[in-house]
Amino acid sequence: MSNQAACVCETAAVYEGVPVFFRAFVLRRELGAGGYHFGGATPGMLWRAGDDDEAAIDDLQDRLRAGDRLAVLAWYKVRFPSVLAAIPMGWQRREFLNGVFQAYDEDRINL
């Protein structure tokens, strides 16, 4: 695991629950699309969790820019544990991350 993956802020806001739109993607096994839409919704979800600090999004963007999939997954595990728990291990998590990276590439993950 990279150093970045291990260095997730201990005071990070945590979003409890799984948004309905994301549950639908999980049930339909469309995790790539789910990751894409959840990635784009990440800044708003952080705001709802009480984290309106740009540093959290900057941290995620740095991990995405570096292409560090484990670090991105670790970031989401800390801040959105229920969402990650809803995604089965294996190819589904890879598809979720593919969608998140696509959202980043299309400049959808920003404040």
C-alpha cells in the first residue's frame, strides 16, 4: 500500500449511509456508472457530512492525479465506509474505481 493510502486524515468527516441513486447502481451491478456518478457527487456528499474543507477534495484529486488506485480506495473507505461496504470485493470495486477515475478525467470531481 502506498504512503498516501495510509495517510488518510484521522479527523475526516464520515458520510454514513448509502445514497439511493448509488444503491440502484449496485443492485443493477453497474458499478462503473455508479462510480462515475458517485465521483461527481463526492464534493456534495462531503458537504452533507459536514466537511466543507477544500483540503479533502484536494487530497482526493492528488490521489487521482497520481493514478494510485489503492490510495483512492482508502480515501473512500474512510469517508464513505457504508458506500464501500455496499460494493462487493473484486471486479465490482475495480469498476467503481474506473468510474471514479473517469469522472476525474472529465473534471467532475471539484468544488
